[in-house]
Amino acid sequence: MTTRTKLWIGFGTLMLVIALSAVATVLRLRSIEREVGEMAAARNLSAAVQELEISMLGHALNVRAYLQNGDPELRGYAEQDAGEVDEQLREYERLAATERQREMAARFSAVWIEFRNLNRSLLSAENRQASQADLATFLSLRMQLQNVLDNEMRADAVGAYEAHSDEALREIRDVLAFAIVLLFAGTAIGVVTSWFVSREIIRSEAEVWDGKERLRVTLASIGDAVITTDTDGRIGYLNAVAEKLTGWTNADANGQPLESVFHIVNESTRDIVENPAARALREGTVVGLANHTVLIAKNKAESPIDDSAAPIRDEKGNVVGVVLIFRDVTERKEAEELNRRGEENVRLAFDAAELGSWHMDPETMELTTDERFRAIFGITPEQADYEQAVGHIHPDDQKRVRDAVTAATRIDAPEPYAIEYRVVHPDDSIHWVFAKGRSNIGKNGTEPRLLSFDGTVADITDHKQVEDSLRQSEQRFRMLADHMSQFAWTADAAGWINWYNQRWFDYTGTTLEDMQGWGWKKVHHPDHVDRVVARVQHSWDTGEVWEDTFPLRSKDGEYRWFLSRALPIRDDEGNVVQWFGTNTDVTEERQMADELRQLAANLSEADHRKNEFLAMLAHELRNPLAPISNALQIIRMNGDGSATAASEMMERQVGQLVRLVDDLLDVSRITQGKIELRTGRIELASFVNHAVEAARPSCENTGIELRVTIPATPIYLTGDPARLTQVVGNLLNNSCKFTDKGGRIDLIVETDNDHAVIRVRDTGIGIAPGQIGHIFELFVQADTSLERSISGLGIGLTLVKNLVEMHGGTIKADSPGLGHGSEFVVRLPILTATQKSSVPEPEINGKAAITQRRILVVDDNLDSAESLAMLLKLSGHEVQMAHDGLEAIKAAAEFLPEVILLDIGLPKLNGYEAAREIRQQKWGESITLIALTGWGQDEDRQRSKDAGFNSHMVKPVDHVELMKRLDELTDAETAPG
């Protein structure tokens, strides 16, 4: 065989091998490129699934947190996460390349839409109170989404990535191995060819160089970085990927020590990592890079890398260099970090939701659980068997749970697994749990098989207790509401009534469908419904409490009156969220109120008639008393010694009658609020002494010792001296009446800070304990026995109490008991130094001389007129009489008196009319007209003043007072007209 032939055989063989190698390499490289593209797509798909799961879990957690604390910011976060889920879902659908991926995306989208709509309703609920059904649906949908993400979509993406990654690595290794084989084959063919054809060495070397160039191209086409070195560790070649990662060009790096170009450190400690090429040369084996290795490029950029170094051997097995293959694992690290974060987020989500998880191997029945699952079931890590876990389930629930697990793990048609049951802890405590799971069904060849049964479990004991409490509370409320006497109802914030108690339906004969909303207007009276609607609408609009009274129609057509109220129920921010109302039947109360009003009117009329009767009684009593009083005064003035004792006795009795009449009128005026005080600055001792002087004769006549103690320092008050004298006098007379002969009365005046204290203490019959609280009531008498015949009318102490209180004071009665005397304590405010200077003192008239007057006495009672005329004549006055109104006018015109004492109740012309007629005459303009009558009410005094009278005196007239008034008249006032 010629050299040429050998050359052609050798060259042809080499060319054939190279051609076949090139074709195979190109095919392999295209396969690698496709697998790398598929890896990138799978990585992007996995990242989309990861982001989708993070956004979905974030949305679910924010919804759950918002329902727990109501933070509006959480609701915003939930809505933001929902938007991100929609965006990530669209990205996944865009990246989906297989029918299975599109089908998974469609199933996830359907569950997500349902889950999102449920959460929107929960987020928009005003009271944030989710029903148990909503919460169960919430957990079910979330677990369905999570299962689709974890067990299908992520598994699909990760599986695709790993499959394509393994295939790409296998292809690369095949290419590398093929390149090495090609190198050795080319070298062998070249050696054989050069062995036989020495003259073709140059051409053979060219062929070898061509083979190396092809190898370089092949290595340059590999997706991983490739560096080759000689046995000294100096770089012979860098492909483009290695150039990019190291920052060195192939030309610059050629011949450089590998450590200068391939500078690697530990990513955590930053310590220099041993160069794998050196170890491969030393050991002659494939050496993998250490984990967590970082390549520092020429420009100081850092890239995490991994892969291996392998020795290059010649045909004899000698190491002639090292090939170093590495790749940038930044994206993988990021994916791993995403996976790690995803797993951490899932764990956090499980912790936040207080969920435990399980994984069951259907072949071994081995149960893999987390710590929370074991805490919920009360089991230890050693109890990792399905039957052991079931043994902790309440005996009454075990069969139900087993049946549910069997139904959920059927291969042909598995049912959803979502169940509540009870577990029994070692301490015998019972806990309610909610479990949710799904079967992971794969294929064993062409037959489907159960790969695993996975799920979550949550302790819902608190929820069950709350449900039980709410159910019991609702039952108690409805029982109370249905058995209460009132109608009860509730309405939403806008006033739409949505519930009535049974009482309402029993009365109206309606149903909730008839009455809800504004249907209640149907049972309102037509005359009142518009008013009721307007007022209740005002309350709905303003949030004010509503109250109204109106009639409601019963099922029998009868209208009854109801007092109705509605109270707003507000949230923490003060917004009205609900109304609670009641209707109380007040028909009987209204009827009773009408009867009471009628009774009050009747009593008022009776009181008016009583006052009229008292006034008439006083008038009729005073008329006969007037002549008697005048006659007694005449007897005293005549000085008949034999009649003195009798006249004094008669004066006392007449005085008692006058006091009784005055008390009757005073009580009448006080009850009508018509009494007026004529107050001024007075000294306390003055009116006390006047009262004592008036009461002392009665005490002396009955043999009672009266002792008076008054401080030497003056005590000033603001008051009506006549009324205060009346107060002290009534108290002294009261003690005198109820103290037996030989007893004692003490009147003590003292001061206590800014009050004057008047004590009237006696040794009389005392007051029974049961009577002390009633002693000041009208017509109450301490002793009404026949032996105590002078006890009076029972109005004196009532007058005292009212007069004291009108002066701003108080009075108190006390007694150790019957037979042990009694004490009355009056407290009156005294004047301060400033007040003393600002209150005028009453003027005192010191005139003593008597001026004779011409006086006309007019009275239809002859005895009264004659006795008064006789009394005035004895006092030195010129007197004439008349006995009716017309006669009075005629006598006045002829006599021209200075003073006319004119009775009111006269025949022919009453006193008012006679006075007006006299005032119309020229001669009557300056006459002093004094009304002398038995009518002494305030309105009587006002009528006499309006008729032209100068003064008004009540019968029987006080002779001293009358003389004083006559003496005070000036000549100008009495000059005839």
C-alpha cells in the first residue's frame, strides 16, 4: 500500500471521524441549546409559581389579620396582594407551554376567582364577623390553591427544570467525552498516519491542528465555561463563557497560571479555596468544586459557581493537562433562595394560621408530621403511624374520620377531605380540630396510584367554644325577647327593620316578610303614621335616640297605645351599626293618666271651693267678733272695775278666735302662693320680745313658768317682723297648750356660725316617735283627746314651717317621747356686717298725741256700727253712722267727714261702689277711706285699693292699730273737699 494510499486512508479515516464527530457535536450542541432554553423556561415558570404562591399567601394572611383586628391598612395590603396574584397568574399563563400547564392554570384561576370574591365580601363586611361557613370556605379554598401550587404547578416546573438540567448535563458530558475520544482518535490517526507517512507530517500536523480547532469551536459552543491547562497549571484555552465570567480574554490568559485567572474564595469566610485543577493534576481524578464558591473576576465582579475539573490524558494514559468546566449558578441560587423564602413563607403562613401539616405514605402508612400537628394531637415524634394518630381521635369520631380518609384516598374518584372532629390529649382534655387534605395521585406505568395523602390540621377548640357561647347567648336572647312583655325589634344602620320578637307577631298577626323594612307602617293608625315616619327617619339620619307614643293595630283590629324607643348601637369609632327598639303597651297607663288629670282637676276645684269657704268663714266669723271686740274695749275704757276680769277673759277668747281665723286665711294664702313678706333689717330680740309679751299672760294664767334667754349682743336678720313674731308666738302658744300647770317653757336664743337659733323647749306631753315626721303637716294635732280641748285646728305648726322656710330658715321638732316634753328649733340666716349696712331699718313713729277727727262709720251690722262709733266717741272723735251704700254717700255729703270707716258688704250699694261714687265728688277727693270688712284676702285688698280706699283693715279691728292710723293722718289728707 502506497504512502498516498495510506495517507488517503489515514486522512480519509480522520476526516470521516471528524465529520461524523462534527455532525454529532452539532446535533448535541443543538440539543444542549434546546435543553438550556427549556431549563430557562422551566426556571421562569417556577419563579412565576413561587411569586404566585407568595402573593396568594400574603393576601390570605392579610385578610385573616384584618378580620382579627380590623386594621384598615391590612385591608389595603390584601387588595394589593390580590392584584399581584392576578398579574402573576397572567405571567404563568403566558409562560405555560404544555396542555397540562394550561389546564393547571385554568383550575387555579377558577379557585382563585372564588377565593378572591369570598375575601372581598369578608373585607367589605362592616362588623368583620365572618360566619363559620365563610371561614371553612376560606380555609378550603386557600388549601385548594396551595395544593395546586405546591403539588402540581411547582412540581411540574421543578420537574421540568431538573429533567432538562440533567439532560443538558448529560449532553455536555457526552460532548466532552466525545471530544476527548475525537481528540484521542485524531491523535491516534495522526500518529499512525505520520508513522507510515513521514513525508506527510506537516500535512498531518495541519490535520491535527484542524481537529484542535474544531475542538475549540465545540468547546466554545458549550454553555458552561471551559478552561484547559497544561500539566504546569498554565492556561491553554478559555471559551467565551469562561472569558465572560473571569473577565480575561483567551489571548491575555494564554500561558497565565490558573490561579491568576481563576480566582475563587468561600462566599461566607472569604478564604481562598484550593484550585480544583491542581487537585485534579495531583490526584488524576475528577474533582468537584466546594459548595459556596465564588469566582472573583478581573474587574472584581463576583459570581457563584459550581462544577468540576478533570485531567486530560494522552493515549497512554498520561496526564497532559486539565480541563476545568464551571458555570454561573446565580440564577440557580436565586431560585433556591426563592424556594427557601417560599418554604419559609409557607412555614410562617402555617404558623400565623396555627396550622399543623401531615404527609402520609400509603404503602407504609408512615405519618410525617410537623411540631404543631403533634401539639394539636397531643402526640410525640415517635408516634408517627397513621393508626397511632387515629387512636388519639375521640372514639365517637374515629369511624367518621376513617370513612372520610377512605373516600379521600380513592384512586378513581377521591372526595374532598375537610372534616371537624375531636382529639383526646393524654391529660384527657378534649380539643376540636379541623382537618383538610388531598390525595396526591400519580402513575405507575399506565396505572394510576396513590403517591401520598397530605393535609393540614387546625385547633378550633376556641372557635367551637365561641360558637357554643354565641349559640347559647342567641338562644337566651331570643327566649328573653320572646317572653318579655314589650315588643322588641332590630334594624340596620339605615333603619331597615330585620327582626321582631314573637310578641310583635302574636299581637299584630303578621309575619316577618310582611313587616321587615318599612312594612310596620301597615299596623300604624292612619292619623299618626306620617308623624311617626318623620320622627323615626330623623333619628335614622342623625343617630339620635328615638322615642314616641302612638297606637298600633292588633290582629283583632283594636288599637292600643305604645311607648316606643329605639337606641343606636355603635362601633368603636362611634358609627351606628344597628338599632334596637321596643314598644311598651301604655294603654292602661294613658287611661290612668287621664283619670289622674280629671282627679287633679276635681281636687283643684275642691281646693278652690275650700279657699272660698275659708274666706267666707273668716268673713262671717269676723262680723260678730267686731262688735264684741268693740264692746270689750268700751268696757275697758269706761273703767268698770267689776267687769275688768270678765272683759280680759273675753278679750283673750276673742283674740284666740281672731288668731284661728287669721291662721285659716294664712294657710289658704300659703297654699296658693299668695302670701308676701314685708322684709327689712330687724333686730331679733324685738320680735321675740313682742311674741313673749303676747304669750306671757296665757302662761301665767295656766300656771306655766316661761323663761327667756336672749344674748346681750344684737342679732340682725332680714325678715318680716310681724310674720317672725307670729312664728315665735305660735311656738310659745303651742307649748303653752300642751304643757300642764306647773310646767316650764324655755325660750333660748343663740347663734351658730351664720345662723340664729331659736329654741322653744317645754316639759309638756311630748310627741310620740311616730308623729314627729308628721307634726308639721296641715290639720295634724298631737293630742285630740277630750281632756285636751284647746288643741286648736292643727294649722299653727304648718304656718310656722312655711313662714320659716320663706325666710330661708329651717325648723326641726324633737321629743324623747310621750310625757317627756318637746323641743322646736328654728334656724334663721343672720346678716353679715356688709349686709347690715345695706338693709334699711323700719321707721318708728314716736307720736303719742291724739288728734280729734270727724269720722263716718258705715256698717249694715247695727251692733258693729254702734259699738265702733261708741268706741271712737270715747276716744274724743266726732262720729256719725250710716247703714247702707246710698245712705253713706248722702251722709258723707252732709257731714263732710275727714275719715270714712266703710264696710264692703252693704245693701243697696256695696262698699266698692260707694267708694267710687264718693271719689267722683269734689268734696270726696281728699277724704280718707278705710275699708273695714271681714274679707281679708290679698285680692280683697287689691279691689279696695282699686276702688279708691286709702287703707284696708280686717274685722274685728284692732283698736290700737285703728287709733294709730287715725293719728298718723296729716291735716292735708283729711281736709274736706
